Amino acid sequence: MSHLVLNDVPPEVIDELRRRADQHKCSVADEAKAVLEGSLGLSKARALVAARRLRVRLEGAGESASLIREGRGGAAAGGRPPDSVQGPPRAPGAPDGGNF
């Protein structure tokens, strides 16, 4: 990895880098690298590469939302339990509140 030395950096720039580094819980050098990458558009490219790797890793893992819907009676039922599932017994003459 290459090294970069910057001369005559205004104190307010150093102070802002320190403030941001404290906020992000990293070193001033790491914060300066992040600022440079971001201003050059490299942080977005790095994020896209990481997202693609994650997508490939998770491929075929299944969709949890569809499994949850299936467990609740399927998407066609709007996520409601199937008709065979009934709520608690109702007292005779009680108003019908419908299923869930």
C-alpha cells in the first residue's frame, strides 16, 4: 500500500478530521482515507463490491418473508391464519368479531 504525506494542512481541517474520527471511532488516518475515497467515488465502488459479494453468499438461502407468510397461511390469505384455525370459543349470543 502506498503512503501519502500532506504538507501545510490548515489546522481547521485537522480538527475536523479529528472530530469525525472520534465520531466514527477510528483513527485520523482512517478518517482521512475514508474522506478521500468518498470524494473520489471509491467508497461507493467498494460498497457495491461488498454488496455483490454478500448477495452471492446469500443466494439460495431462501426468503424469510415468504416462509413467514407460508407459516401464517400464505400470501393469498393476506398473512392471516387459514380458516381451519379458530380463535377462542365465544359465549352464546356474543357478537361475531371475525377471525383475527
